[in-house]
Amino acid sequence: MKKALRNVYLYIMLLFLYAPILVLMVYSFNASKSRGQWGGFTLEWYRRLFMDSNIQSALYYTVLVAILATIISTIVGTISSIGIFLYGNRVQKLMLNVNYIPVINPDIVTGVSMMILFAFMSMRQGFATMLIAHITFCIPYVILSVLPKLRQMDVNLIEAAMDLGARPMQIITKVVLAEIKPGIVTGLLFAFTLSIDDFVISFFTTGSGVSNLSIYVYSMAKRGISPEINALSTLMILTVTLLLFVINKRNNKKTKITGERI
Amino acid sequence: MKKTIIEARNLYKEFDKTAVVKHINFTIAENEFVTFLGPSGCGKTTILRMIAGFEMPTSGEIFLYDKVINDIPAYLRPLNTVFQNYALFPHMNVFENIAFPMRLKKQDKNSIGKKVAQLLDVVNLGGYEQRDVSSLSGGQQQRVAIARALANDPKVLLLDEPLSALDLKMRKEMQVELKKIQQEIKKTFIYVTHDQEEALTLSDKIIVLNHGQIQQSGTPTDIYNEPVNTFVADFIGESNIIDGSMTKDFEVEFLGKKFICVDEKPDQQTNRVIVVIRPEDIEIGQRQEHTINGVVTSIVFKGVHYEIMVQCNDYDFMVHTTDYHEIGKDVGLDFGPDDIHIMKAG
């Protein structure tokens, strides 16, 4: 009885969480244009989606920004983490807190402040500004996943490498990077996921002619929700879910390994 | 006389204004097994780290042969270290760990393969090349660490309490193994430990440290039989340390009895001396005219011998003997002239 109640509660909660998404996914296959009724199964909206040159351009910008922002923020974030790590414990903690502020800052504030900054520097808003904004908000997440790996690392490994003849640069490339690789990959996946589905910051930092998928969906929605949006959203949800799945899988594997070592 | 390989002159190191190593001098000869022995915080590890190049001396010099190596970075010193926690690279297998220093030197693949196999033979781990380091036991990891440290043919191998993480049985095995390896490869080993038994078993020469200063250096036999002060006497093995007095050479009085000894009066200014007697050098038996009398207060079986505490007026003697004496028994303690070590008081 008690167990049954517990399960019912769980299912109701999950339903509450996922019902909107499920409805959206189902409607992306709805032949009827009206939202109220089911008009049979169709892939028409998906077909139209891929015919639409505006959507294709949005997809192109989304993926391009995501890839560039991921690569650059991963490199910058990793180097910064190593730099922060080389300071003492106190600076490390301070930097971790400083690093948290952009993470917990509301996106709208980040977006608006970036827009103001670009205006202040008289930069024309467009692809470059959006890319810079994405790199900026991705870096803290990379640091958040790399720095703990560095702190977990046995510092004796650095001395051992030095003792065995590795010069400072070789210590980083041959030992440190290999040790923190799981953190770097997690940070990379985080950055990619965040960049792909960002709306608010992109909205404030992009210019005319350059929009990513979320901005495009938003502008479509203003003109009335078309079922194409359902199809597009379904694809975006699937992509993000897949990425999250990969991240979680990696995390599980890692805890298993460290568990064994202890 | 063997050639000196490592020498420290007036070596001094402080951390945050606290002196850890205080102006010490020592020499280490080629192919010697030298141990720095002392309690924790005595500066032994700091000395090793200065030789390895991980710490800079605050002042003083370290010589390798006749060259000062103070300013040579660790990665250029022909010395290698075996770390207390092994410090194996977890992302590499056994082969890659041992090959690491050779790969840095860009040696060709064939000679690396041969050398790794040969080193694994030396440490008795033949055939373990492809094993993951995390799948090895502590003792096996330690062997890999030793093989890795030997891969570059260092002039000196530095070992920082390498066996302290192992259990007792494994530790004994590895002691024998280490000594064998050292004799086989004929290299200088500098070893750091707080375990006096380990130091006595392994070393050709022991340097006893306390509070950053050298207390005594010499062969294990010298240090055990002729400790120069009460710290060494107490730290190396068990000791009974008693206040005594000497009015003339070769005769000492303590706890109200006179004994013949082999030492001359150490200090002409005062009659006060310190008497050190090893527990295994005490003869315990019937009370007699010349013996120090006491009562057995405890007896503990230690495997090879009994450890007996005997209360004699105002001093509790520790005695090691194979004979059994029950608690409460009246006994007399006797000492041969060779068994009484006299030290300067103060």
C-alpha cells in the first residue's frame, strides 16, 4: 500500500514535469493545423521544417556558434583553471566564487549588460557579438568542471613528472591534461548544451540577419504558433536530452572508477 | 676510501621563518645505502626534497660530485625519487609509467621495450607490462615506482618513506627486496624513514636527525651500540636512561650501587653522567649483594622474548629476556661492564 502510494506520487510528479513536452512532441505529428484537435499522423511539419531556408540559416548559426563557442571556451576555461589552480588555496576559493557569479546571474542581466557593453565599445551587433557572448557564458561552466579535477589530482604526480625529466610545459601536456581530461570533456559538453539552447543572451547580443534556432522560434511564435515550431522544438529537445544522457553516463562511469580505487 | 657522490655544506632551510634544517653537513659515498632517520618533523624529508630539487635551500650548498647543484632544476638532475604514495600516473599502464622518462628523452622504441622488460625483471614484476596500475597491490605499485625511478639510470635513487604505506609483512619482504635491488644495480640509495628497525636493517650508514640537526651518523652497529646522546639512545631501540655519577674512570654509581664500566669519565667539570643500558643487556635473576633490586610490575610476551618492567626504588627498568618472571616477584638486576654506556650529563 505504502509502496503503491509512493509510486503514484512519483508518476504524478513525472507527468507534471513532462506533460507539456510530451504534448508538444505529439502535436508535432498532428496533421491538423488547429491545436485543439487530432487530425491524424503526419511528418509534413518536419518536411516543411527542412524546406524552410530561414530555419536552415538559423540552424547553421546555432551549430556554428555552438561549435566555435565550445572549442574556444573549453580551451580558455582549461587554461584559466590551470592558472587558478597554481595559486594557493585561498585564491582558488576566491576565484571559484567569482566564477560562480556569472553562473547564478539571471540570463537577462547577462544579456542586457553584454548588449550595453557592445554598444559602449561601438561594436556592430551580429554574429561576432553573439559568439563572444556565448564564449563568455560558457567559460565559467568549463572552469566549474575542470578546476575540481585539478584539485582532486595528486600533486605528487607533478613532482614525479618533474623528477623523471619533464619540463614544465611537458608536465602540463603529458600529465596534467591527461589527468583532468574527464573534467575537460564534461565542460565541453556543458558548453555545447548551453550554447545550443540559449535564447535570452543570444537575443540581446545578436544583430539583424543573424538568429539562432531559439530566436527564430520566438519570432515565429509571435506570429502565432505554427506546428513547424513543434517539430523544431521536438528535435531540439531530443538533441539536448542526448547530450545530457552522454554527460550523465560519463559522470556515472567516473564515480564507479574512483569507487573502485578506494 | 669511496668517492663522495653527494655532499651538503652548511645546508639550511626555513619555511615561514621557521628553521627546519639547521646548517647541516654530510657526505654520501658512491654505492652507499644511506638512511636519514628521525621522528616526524625532524627535517629528513626536507633534506631529501632539497637533494631532489623540489625545494631550494635557504642557504648552503648541495654538491653532486664536485658540482654545486642548487640552481639545477629537478628535471635536469640525474637523481630520481620514489615517492611515499608511489605517484604512479593513473592514466598509464605499467609499461607506459616506466617508459615515461625514456619517452621524454626520445629514445627509440626497441630500446625502451627492452629496458622496461629488464627493469620489471629487477623488481620481480616480469610480464606485468600491460596491467593497469590501479589493479596492482600496494607492494606491486611500489615496485613499479622503483622501476620507473631507475629507468633513466639515475646516479642516486632517493626514497621517501617508500614502505610506510605497506602492511608489516609486505614491508619486511620489500626491505629484503630493496636491499637486493640496491646490491644488484650498484647505485647510491638515499632513504628517509622514521622506522629505526628499517634503518638498521637496510643501511650502510645512518644519519640520525632531530629538530633539523644531525645527532649522529655512522654504521647501524655504531649507532645502536654507541649512541652519542640520550636522544639517539632512546630513538634507536629501547633504552633505560638513568642519572648516575662518576668519581673516577671506569667506575660508575647509579641507584645506589657501583658498577665497573669501560668508559672514561666524560666530563672533568662534573661527576654527573647519564647511564644508558639496553633492555636486552640486563641480566635478571636472584637478588645479590651487588645487584639492583626491584619488583616485577608487568610482563608482556613479545614473541621472541618477554618484556618485563622492574620497579627499583625510583626507576622503572625495561628488561628483555627469554626467561619468565611472574608479577610481584623480587628480582635483582645485573650489568656487565660492556653493557653500561656512559654519556655526558646535560
